[in-house]
Amino acid sequence: MPPLHTPTPPSISPRQMTLMRIVASMAWSDGNLAEEEVELMLSRFSGLFAPGHGSADHLREELRDYLMQNIPLEESVPQLHTPAERELVLRLGYEVISSSARTPEEDLINEEEQSAYQTLVNLLNLPDDVVQRIEAEARDNPRETSLVNHMTEHLQAFFAG
């Protein structure tokens, strides 16, 4: 058996990598990450992270290996250092798990997603009122754009400010 190959880290900041990994982990929580979702997330994240890092196409390829890895939340969440990062991750995590059901008969947030989300909430250790506010905002703000567009808007605002 050949040795496992660790992909070369992409040319993004550790902060960007941590946020991407946590969002990807939440997307993986139900055990299913469709190729269409991967392509759309790669397109958006590479476009968002490319300024200052060269070509978006090159960065897209660098990110693919890392997006396809299902990194446990317990490894990534401790790398968040500010309340703003923790709140952003909670919002994006909630949006990811509440974006769709795998089948028409399934609840919008299935058992695996709910479990992963509760793990995320516990690891983030945010005050209950902050968690409730973020969940309410995510539920109450209707999306006129796709989930990834919505996530991209939040990430752009976060990195800009």
C-alpha cells in the first residue's frame, strides 16, 4: 500500500483555511457532499480568497483537496480566536445544515446535522442569547441568492471588517 499523501497547503491564510474547513465539516455532517456543492463552494471560496493569492483557477485546485477532507470540528474550532470568528462560523454552520434535505421526506435539519450543529455550538462556547440571535437571524432572513452566495457575502464582510 503506498503511503498516504498529504496535499500541499493552499496559499490562503490559516484563518481562511480554518473557516473553510469548519463550513465544509458542517456540509459533511450528514455524510453527503454532492459534487455540485463542491464545485459551487470551490468557485465561491476561490473567488473570495484569490485576491492577493494569484489566480482564482489555481487557488480553486489548491482548495479542492482540502474541501474534500472531512476534518473533525474538534480539530478546527479551537483555532478560532475571536468572538466575531465564532459567530460567523455559527451562522454559516447553521445555514449549511438548514439549506436542504437529502430527500423530500426528510426533515430540513436531519439527526446527523443536528448532532454536528450541537457539537459546534458546544465547541464555540458562545452565550445562549448570541446563539439564539444568530439562529433567529438565519431563519428570519429569506435568501434570494444561493447558500454559497449568502455565505460568500458574510465571509467578504467578515474579512473586510
